[in-house]
Amino acid sequence: MRLTILGCAGSIPGPTTNASGYLIEADGFALGLELGNGTLSALQTIQDPFGLDALMLSHLHPDHCVDVAALTVLRRYHPQRPAGGRRLPLYGPDDAAVRLANLYAPNEPERAETDLSDVFEFRSLPVEPARIGPFEITAYPVFHPTPAFGLRIAYGDVTIAYTGDTDVCPALDSLAADVDVLLAEATWTESDDRPVGVHLSGAAAGALATRTGARRLLLTHIAPWTDRAKIYAEARTAFAGPLELVEQGAVYQL
């Protein structure tokens, strides 16, 4: 299984870093995970976007899904689009079809005529283990201002847990239990004045990895205004295992 970082800035894109986006590949199957600001551009440097076999969105905040609008344009109007118009399976929260149509065409009269089902086959995220390509995937509802999910992705003997965006909550312990890789958001540093129910700190991500027995911790979704060195130091204080701040363009063979 291969994990490629298309973008890893938190909440907004940074000066040189896209917002959230990842590509997970195994057995010739390409799974997009999030498609935030700038990530479609990054994807095109790696492969033909028509080569995506499925796309998953943990939630529908813009920094995780806004480039779906650009992908719609590409899949609908590209002169060399594949014959037959195969729809891309898109897994997301239950209201994804409506909210992504609003993103694509926010104003009337275009909005009244907009339906993205010619481009995407909308499916709910699987809250029970489900086979998607070569992967077994389970979605866990997490703690965020909008419906949001963490994703547990297994291929053979390797399991990745991706927190999505969340504050500390009981579901994270099940999501990350005994995983090989924990890809955890760490948007900001630990502070009593941080809003509740939004994001993890570096300390919280490290504590989660230790508590659940994760064997490797990859930190992502760090806000451009947050000191990355402080995030690393917080996580290192709480977690003694292999630890890394991901960088855009990094590739992990798992």
C-alpha cells in the first residue's frame, strides 16, 4: 500500500502547501482521500485524474472538498474524457450530493439545474466494514462542528487510521486501536483557550497514538499559523514511537 500526500495544511492552504488531500494505492486501485484546495493540481502531477477509482471525503468543510468542483469540470468537459462517462464513486456524508452541488453552482438559476450525478455515484461512508477495491474500510463518526468521520483503511496486514478533523472523543480509540499507521490531524498546539469540538493538538494526537498502541504516527492538517516545531515537540512528549510531520509530495510505502 502506498500513501501520497497531495496536501497537508490545516483549515486553509498555506503559502506553499495545499489543504487536505491524500492518495492511497494498492493492487492498481487508486483511492482519493479528501480533495481540498489545490490538491487536484497535485494529483495531476502524479497520475491522470481519470485514473481515480474512488474518492472519499471525511466531511464537507471546504479545505477537504473544494476541489471536487474542479474535478466535476474536468470529468464533465475534458475533450479526452473516457468514453462511456463512467461515474466516479464518491463516498461522503449523507448530504454530500446536495452540498457539493451547492458548491459547484451556488446561485440560481444554475443551481436549480445542477445535479452532479452524471459525474459522481454518491455513496454513504461505510460505518460497518466494507470492501472498496482491495481495501477494507470503516468510518467512525467523530467530534467536529459538521458531520465528520475518521476512516480505518486496511489492506492485507497493514492498517491506516485517518482521524479526519476532530477533537478528542471515544470513537478515536476504536478507530486507531493497534494500527500500523495513525495519520492524525494536529491543527494547533495545546491551550486551554482553544475551541472545544473542533481539532486535535499535537499533544492530543501523541496521546492518542500511545493510548491505542499505534506503531507509527504521521501528523497532518497543521494550520499555516501554527508552529510546526511545537506540534512535533508536543507529540514527541506524548508518543515515543516513530513520528513525522508529513510534507506535501511525500510518499510512504506501507
